[in-house]
Amino acid sequence: MNNNLDAIELSDVTLEINIDEMNDICDALKQKIAAIDINSINVTEVFSALNNSGIAVSYITSLNNSLNQATNTILSVSNMIKESIDEQMIVDDSYDKSVNAEDNDIASSSNSNSSNSSNSQINIDETTSANNNSTDLHINNDLIIGLENLDLINFFSVMSTLKNISTDSISLDSYLTNENYSKYLKEIILSSNISEDLKNIVFNLDAKTIQITLKEFFYNNKNVFTNVSKSITYHYLNAIANSKGITLNEFINNNYTNDVLLELDDASTKLENAILDDNLQTTLLSIYNGNTTDISNYSIEFIKKSVDVVASKNNISVETLINSENYKNMLNDEFVEISKATSMINNIGLIEPETSKQIVANLLVFE
């Protein structure tokens, strides 16, 4: 059975699912998760020796978030499967009643006097009880502002969650555009490590509104992508285009773009860890001097471009920026915003290529 909801061409195939068995599977899975009780594991306490020494603090935080996220996601998916089963049973029951009523009507007609057959007429009711008026859905600005204002850890949690649900068969833009996924998308966002205020906003919105708002957030973002982030992206992509002997416009409109965006995964993680571990200047100095080998060449070039742009913006040399204690806080603030944008750029690589090209082209429009 193909789990890609985009492939709905199988309308002439009848699929039968053992409802009881599916419910049992979901219940058993939830019981196993409850028995493990992952949320009871205090990762910070387990690694207290490292944490108290300021070592690998961001890794410990990320591990704790991942464990909680895994539990919430599994439970959410199990609940959604059960809800879908219940909904399908209602649909099936309604269909069965409709078929039985139709069969009774046919039997009644066949028993009527044959002399009336020549005057019989089939009346087709062209009206429907379904409301075909388009639903009045709006982008929810509170949700967009809430996402934009998340701190770095929570922002990364949302981006990581969206990245983890994307697969080869179901791209990120399928989740953002296909209504079949809207309810699942809401559950996924609620399972992310976000503030209670933002959870309340998400909880009280209908799933379709959340979906179209997230689509707007990715497709037309104007705040996460500041002019600094746009400038970095421009210089980075332009350098890659030049290395291939083509123009930036040609580069954006070919099939390289998504692969390059996806390559920024370790740049995003590297920046997040450096900021959270409070060693950003040391990390940037190592990368800029060519002493870092644990991230891709694309990520190294992106981070170096980031340093260049921030230094130029503040009219100081790169050496001063990444060595002087006087610029430590300013550098940290700049790279928090750059890091958020980098994680979004990485996720844009998960969007269908034709759409991602347009998003990237929009990113390079400066205001």
C-alpha cells in the first residue's frame, strides 16, 4: 500500500483494512511508549558532570529535545491513525446506508405496474447538501510572529521537526499545500519544543489555517530573512554559480539549487552549537582560517560569507570581528538571526524544486 497521499489515482481499487487490528496496533504502540517513559529520563542530570563544566551543553539540550519530540510524535501519529479510522468508518457506514436505500428504490420500481414504464422518468437531483462555498481562511499573523520570535533552540526544534517528517515520497511542500496533511501538520507542530504561548495559538487554530500560514511563513518570509541573511545568501549562491561558470540566475533556475541548500544542514547545526556553547568567536575563527574539517565545503563557504557580510556591515575587519571581546555580543546577536535563516534555507531544499527556485529568487529581492 502506497503511503503517499498525493497518489490518489487508485480510485477504482478497493482497499480493505482490519479495523480492530489497526486499533490494537495503535494501542499497543502507545502502551509500549508509556512503559518506556522516555520523558522521565533527565538527560541534563545524567550528563551533569559535562553540563556543569559547560561541555557539550547544546548537544545535551538537543538530545533532551529529541527524546521528548520522538515520544510526542509517535503518540500524535497513533492518535491520528485511530481518528482517521473512526472517520473512515463513519464514511463507510454512510455509504452502505446510501447503497441499501438505492437498492430498495430499484426493487420498488421494478415491482410497479409495467404499463407505467413508458411514462417513467428518472429525476436527477442536481443539488447537493455539501457547502461548495470557499472557506474563509486567513493567514494567522499571530502564528507567524510567534514563530519568528522563537528563541534559537525552539526555532530549531520546529525546523528539525518539519525536516524529519519530510521524505522522498512526501516533500515539505506537500505538507504545506495538500489539505490531506493539514491535521497531521498541526499535531506535528504541537509536538515540537515550542513555548506554551505558541502552543496555545496553534491549538486554537483550525488545521487548514495553520497549513496556509506555515506555507506563507516559508514562501514569503520577510522577517527571518533579514537583509543581512539575504546578502549572505546572495554572495554564497553567486560564488557557487561563478565556480560553475554560469550566472546566478542560471544557477537558481537549474537543478543544483536544492542540493546546495540541503548541504547547509551542518552549517546550521554548527552555528547553533557554537552560539549555545558560547564559543562562537572561537568557532568562526577556526572555520575562517581553514582549520575545520567536520562540515561540508558548502557550509564552510556559507559561514565565511556570513563573517564577511557582518564585518562589512559594521565597518570593521574580519580579524577584529572574530577576535575582539568588544564585538562578542554583537556577533552573537547577528549570528542568532543568521542561524535561524540558515535552518530555514536548509528546509527550503526539501520543497519541490520548481517552488524552491521561486522562493530563493524571492529571497534575493532586497528592500
